[in-house]
Amino acid sequence: QVQLVESGGGLVQAGGSLRLSCAASGRTFSSRAMGWFRQVEGKEREFVATISQSGGFLSYADSVKGRFTISRDNAKSTLYLQMNRLKPEDTAVYYCAAAPESRLGIVVRSSEYDYWGQGTQVIVSS
């Protein structure tokens, strides 16, 4: 079992920055690919970024490329999402997710993740 707890969301003006954190319980964090997704009420959850087990492989949605950075600290069992130059369209609930240990590399599809956090709200005002 893996429990994921996000933090760091909040209200920020357009152009500002936020750093989201996702603390994972258990001993398997370092052996799992991780991802960030976001969801606006009434819309489907969308992929934001993913990172491989060691952090050597990354992938981003086109909408956040160049502005967001995903990273992980396996010693602290924590996943991060640094969000810069935020836009009002980045407003959403952000979720972190953990992929199965058997799934190597980066994971883009939400259906491949088996553990999810409760989400943290990000609101970007114009």
C-alpha cells in the first residue's frame, strides 16, 4: 500500500510560482514511476508530468513544458512539481500518482497508475 499526500497548493497571481509536494508512505517510492495530473470540475483528469524511478526520464504535457518542472527525492520519498509563470488556465486540482513497481520508465496514461493522492487546489488569478 502507498499513501500519497499532496501539499503546496493555493492562490497565486498570474505569472507567479508555486511548488507542489507529494509525500509518499511505504518503502517502494523509489521503485515507482510517479506523475502529476490535474482536473477541472466537469472535465477529465489530464496529464501534467511524469518522472521515472531514478528521475532520469521525464515527460511533460505541451501546455506546461518550459514552465513546470517535475522532480523527486527518493531519500525523502517525496515528489515535487515546480510551477513557474502560472496562467489562469493552470487553475485545477492537482493530483500526484504512483505507478506499479512493475511499470518501468515514464507513465503518461492515468489508467496505468494505481495509487492517487487526495489532490491540492491551485487557483491562478488573472
